[in-house]
Amino acid sequence: MVGRVIRKLGSIVYDYPKVAEDIERMGRFGRLKIALVTDYFTADCLSAECRVRVMTPGNYRDVISHWKPDLVLVESAFHGVDGSWRYELAKQPKLLRLTKPKAIFRLVDFARKAGVPTVFWNKDDGPFFDAFIDVAKAFDYVFTTDEECLERYRQQVPAHVPVNTLIMPFQPAFHSFTGFNFARNEVCFTGSYYRRILNERRRFLDMVFELCEHNEMPINVFDRNHDRLSRHFEFRFPKTSQMRLHGKVAHRETANVYKSHAVSINVNSVTSSETMFSRRLLEIIACGGIAVTNPSRAVDRHFRDFCHVVNTYEETRELFGRLRHGPSQDDLDRAEAGAKYVQEHHTWAHRLEEICAVVKL
């Protein structure tokens, strides 16, 4: 009941960005039709790769029956593109939802009867495995960003359901290398700050903010939660003299932020997985940004040669003491090599290849 009220208020208060729907694109997947239940970033990226329609609890029957998608893709969405799936996918406290979600299961059943394959992708494993496992069990195919979770899924989903790893991609139509033009010898961070959860994530960001202060390096924070009331509480950034807080920028516009700032901060919430890493890190590297990130097994496996990995106060102080004078030629060479690497291995086209191979489309 409370969740329904909050969802209704959200539709009034928030100006949700729109996704370009049902537009045929160039490339192999330009005609592929995917009906989506995802958060905005994924929908936006896929809209530049193939034909998409965004489904809500109210329109999914029409989309599946009349648009006839090749595939239904549902991810571990917390809000959905227009907020219509808020409290409808992840497990919620009884205060927010007194009854179990029904719409997503009806959607999957409707698609199955129409002969449309259904795919669930948990992009937030492993911390949110338990939050979405009940939903994942209903699908024909399951993908996870964290290969450490494969066995957990196989123990809980029906035996005939294939479970595979699908790591985070980026969209080169929005984030790509166009040469170096760091107009601002400053630091940037695009994302969120959590006061009560993800303690190691917060520790890393606090260290970065403190050392920007120590080195007198301005840091521009583009707050992803700037338009939410909760920015005053759970998502409130600490105040420092070097920090300049800005509103969030459109997903596509983050490329301009990474290209214009001499240093771009990334933080991985999950550090124990070899396949789970933030979308933001990929997008920074794709743009040729000078990425500074906390360590993780996935960074070691995929990106260590293309970014600066720091964990201690001393490492970070030394790095920022050097970068305050601008990136070196070695920094630029590594960044350009990183942009080439992710373009060759980590685009949405690569991930669609993997999905289609499993689903046999």
C-alpha cells in the first residue's frame, strides 16, 4: 500500500527521461525487437542498438500481443524507466508492500504463452541475489553479472533453465574515444553516496574527497540522486571546501564529463567478483578518461592496465599529488589503449551476441 502511494507520488514529482522506442538501427541487431523491463541506463543503451519497447504493468499485454517482440528482457530493476516497476521486482519490507508482486509473473506467463522467450539479468549480483531470486525463478533464461553466483542460481532455478554470466557492457554510440581534451584540470565523480550501506564503498570515496582537499584539487560531483528527496538523508554527500555539488547529468552527457576532466573517479561496490564491475568504469575507459578506482578482482582481471588502482591513503595521496599537474604521456597512452580494449570486448553488441547465442535467436 505504502509502495503504491510512493510510486504514484514519484510519477508526479519526478521528470523521468524518455527512451527512444521502436527505432530501427544500423548493425547486426538493428532489427531485433526487445521488450524491456529495465532501469533507464540499460533501456537507453539498448535503444541505440536495436528496436525496443518499454513495458509497464499496464501495457505489457499490448506490447507482447501487437508489437510481437523477439525477446523479453527483464533486469534487476529497482524503479523501471518511468518508475512503474518500483517495489514490483525486488523483495520489499512489509511496510512498503503487504502482498507479493504479481505483475511481473503475469508478464512472464503471458510472454511464454505467446511464444516469446523471457530473459532475466541480475546486474546487481551478488549483494542483491536474494532480492531478485524469486523473480529469476520464473524466467526461461537467467544471466548474472557475477560468475560467483552461478551455482547459487543453479541450485534454486528449475533444472531446465540455463544460467550464464553476462558482464556489464557500454554503449559506444554514447561513450567513445574522440581524442584528448581535458579542459579542466579537476576531478569528477558521477554517481551516488551511501551513508548507511556499502561501508567499503563509502570509505574509498571519503578518502578520495579528503585527498582532493589535501591537494587542493577541485572535485565536481554530479549527484545521481540530486532530484530525489532522499538526497537530504541516505544519499547526502559530505561537504568539503574542494567539492562542488552539481545535479545529475543525462546518461549520455556523462561522456562529456569524463572527456573534460583530467581525473575521473570510479568506485566498485562489489570487489570480490572477477566479473562484476561498475558500468561507470567501462564508460570512463571507453571515453579515454583517466580513471582512478578502488581495487577489485574484476579490475585486476580486465582493466588494471588501463586505470589507476588505489586503496591506501599513501597510494592515493601520491597519485593525486602527481595528477594535480595533469596526466602524463604514460597516462594518456594507457587510457587510449583502454578505450581500444573495451571497444573490442565490452560493447552492448558483444553482450547481445552472447544472449542471442544462448536463446538461439
